[in-house]
Amino acid sequence: MNLNLWLNLLTNTSFANSIYLILLNTMVCYWLSIKYPKLNILKNLCWVGVLSSNLLLFTILSLRWFVAGYFPLSNLYESLLFLDWCLLFILLIVEGKSKTKIIGAIIVPITLLIISFATLILPPPMQSAAPLVPALQSNWLMMHVSMMMLSYATLILGSLLSILFLVISSTQKFNLSINKKTTQNQLLENIDNWSYRTIGLGFPFLTIGIIAGAVWANEAWGSYWSWDPKETWALITWLVFAAYIHARLTQGWIGKRAAVLGSLGFFVVWICYLGVNFLGQGLHSYGFLS
């Protein structure tokens, strides 16, 4: 009990506050690095900030896993931390491939908002590690929830890139560029391509997560699908991104038309993840508002 109390105090104050401050400074560095692309020190500070935040989040989740004895995805606080970790981890990979700070400039503010909400808005009882309720005591917990959160993080990134595409394309003069040789049209083409690839990566994660959830539901409640609000919105989310990928592959949608559909996915993901739990009751309310 004392160990668990120490864990909650440590992860909910020291580490969480450190992550908040690091992400705040990293966000400023990203914005400055776009304004002053020749300053390599800003790019290095961005990388250090993302990496250190990622490691701190990994440490928090690992400590909670060690002390609680189960994968730390049983309540809203833990899922928010895991979502933040996924976003930052994906950012490290994508940024390494794209060689641009544009993606980090739109993702880091989202991660800052998530950690702020988790640590400053959620009451302390909701941040504490607690024993799992019987319905969550299953080996499917890690498989289902981790896949869903990983898909949310990937799809959020892809959708944000679609929103960025619409913002830039609607602006006559936009100075944001990867380098001097990159025109606005080339930049838009790159963003459209990054968005498509990212959503294409997140869609299989979402599919696996939904299938694993159906198997777990049958094990826990005796039914693969019960049209619970969370299940319904997960299906809507899947259909939206399935339509996006279908339109790109078979209808040849690129540019604005694809970006509009991809942008819609951003709001659908957040409704599925948070909105359903705050607006309605269902079988997936364990550890969120209960």
C-alpha cells in the first residue's frame, strides 16, 4: 500500500510536471525552428525534448505496470499517458523519415494538451492505480486497448496532416516550407502523402483492435457485439477511415477531397475515445467516469 501511494505521488507530480514543462519548451522550439530553419540548435532541442518526454512517459507507465501488476491501461489517466507516449514515439519515427519539423509543430501541442488534461483536470482519485474490476481481468486487456490507443495516435497524426493540408491550401502565401527548394505545391504534395501513409498505417491497428475487442467481449459478456456506444463509434471510426482509404485507392482521390475526409476522422476519433465516455454510459465506462 505504501509503495502504491509512493508510486501515485511520484508519477502524478514529479514526472508529470516534468513532462509538461519539457513539452511546453519543445513546442516553442518547434515553432521557432520553422521560423528560423537555419538554427540547428533548435532542431536538436526539439529532438531532445521529444525523446526525453517519451522516456519519462515510458518510465511512468513501466512503474505503474510493475507496482499494479497489470498493463497500465485500466483508466482514463493511464490511457491518456499511453496515448501521449504513442504520439511522441510515432513522431520520432515519422520525423526521422520526413526530415521536417512541420509534423512535430502540430503534434507536440496536442501532446501538451493531453498531458495537461490528464494531470491538471482529472481529479487525483482518477489518476490513482487501482485493482482491476473483474471484467478487465483478462489477457485481452493489453491486446485490445494497446491496439486501439496505437491506432488512435496514428490516425490522429494522419488526420492532423489532412487539416494542415486544408489550412495551407486555403492560404495564398504560405511561408512554411521544408527547405528553400520546396515550393508550396511540393509541400502540399508531401503533406498529402504523409497523411495517406500515416492513416494507412493506423487503419490496420484499428481493425486489429476492434477484432480483439469483439473476442474479449464474447469472453466477458457472452456476445461479440452488443452495439454499446463505444462499439458503435469504433465502427463509425473504422468506416470513415475505410472510406478514406477506399477513395484514395479506387477513386483516385488526392488533395483537398481526400483531406476533407481525413480531417473528419480527427473529430470522429476524439468522439470515439473521449466523447462517448463523457456523454453516455455503456459497457466501456470502467475506470473512466466510474
